[in-house]
Amino acid sequence: MNAANDYATLLGRIFLSVLFVLAGVNKAMGAAGTIAFIESKGLPLPQIVYAGTVALELGGGLLLLIGYQARLVALAFAIFCVAAAVVFHPSLSDPSFLKNFAVAGGMLYIFAHGAGRYSLDARRGA
């Protein structure tokens, strides 16, 4: 990879991770509203779904940011994004539906190609 590709990979990973870290912080700060939204979609155990979502968005977002276990985290996010699109934004006219699929595509790219040179995965030879 050349330097431009290395920096583009890093920047892309940062942009994707910040999206999830901020979403996790927002959900953590508004637990009641988020749980009510989950309940409104008829999901079982909304408190557990909430806790898992916050853990994935915050924890996974930070792991992606530093590039640790990035392939595994990216795969989890890709699955999460598709599930969220189908459950919470089930209409093609909802911009969040397509955004979630676009982010899932970015995550699948990280899953396929790794976190890049500037990551903990690269430092440990993963």
C-alpha cells in the first residue's frame, strides 16, 4: 500500500468509528427514550437490546478507532447495521435505511481488507 492509501484507510476507519462512538454516547445519555423506541418495535428484552447496542457502539467503536480486532468488530457492525435498517428503518424512503446499508458496506470492506497500516492489528501482525 502506498502512503495515500494508508492515510485514506486510517481516515475512513476514524470516520466510521466516530459515527458509532457518538451514537453510543447519545444512547447512553438517553436510556429511557432509546429503550422506549426499542419497545415500540416489539423487540423482546428491550433493556438487554439497549445494553448490547450501547456496548457494541461504544466498545466496538473504540476498538475500530484504534484498529484492534478490526475485522471482527467490522463484521459485527455490518450485521448490526443491516439488522437495524430492517427493524428500525424498514422503508426504502427512510434515509437511515440506505445509510445503514452504506455503513454496512464500509464495514464489510474493513472486514475484507483489515484495519490498515496505522492500527494495533498491524502492529501485532494480525
